[in-house]
Amino acid sequence: MRKEVEQLALMGAMPDETDEPTDVLIDKYADLLGKITKPITLDEAHILIKLFPPTALYGIEWTLLHLIESVYPETEFIKYKELINECNSVEFREMLVQRLNNSQQNKVTNK
């Protein structure tokens, strides 16, 4: 397990914009997420998926989304769907499902 993932796990879920988080806190999440290289492991994904804020946090949740998606090519479809269901954010859970469905449609179309 990468130390950045362990540190993020200790920090817990990101606050959203309505919580009025400090710039220092936002920068800490952004810095740690930015240090994680893709792909991540499924174990790391299970920790990171729980970090999504309820709504939005200044765009850094997109970095988190891309890290989560990096696990899919190496993970069975059903396990990835189970992972998505662990997401704290309804908005990002729905987005991950939609993007997964789109990738499946692209596979069928490209065959």
C-alpha cells in the first residue's frame, strides 16, 4: 500500500465546498492524490473510493475518479461494479457507472 493512500485514508472523506474547507486542507488532498501513479491496486481503490466528497471539492475529485478508473482494466467487471457501489458521492457513483457502461458499449461497437 502506498504511503499516500495510507495518509489519505487517515484524512478520511474529502469535505465538500459547502463545508468551507481551508486551502491548506484542499492542497493536502490534491498533493497526495497527485503523487499517486496509475494504475492503482484494487485494495488502494477500495480506500480511495471512500474519499469522494458528498458533492464537489474544487475539481480535485476528478483526479480521484481517474485513479479509481485505472484499476478497471486489471479488475473483473463485477468486482469493479462492487467497488463503484462503495462511492460516497451519488454524483460520482453515477458518473463511474455511466463511464463503465460507455466503455462496455465501445468494446461491443469496436468488435
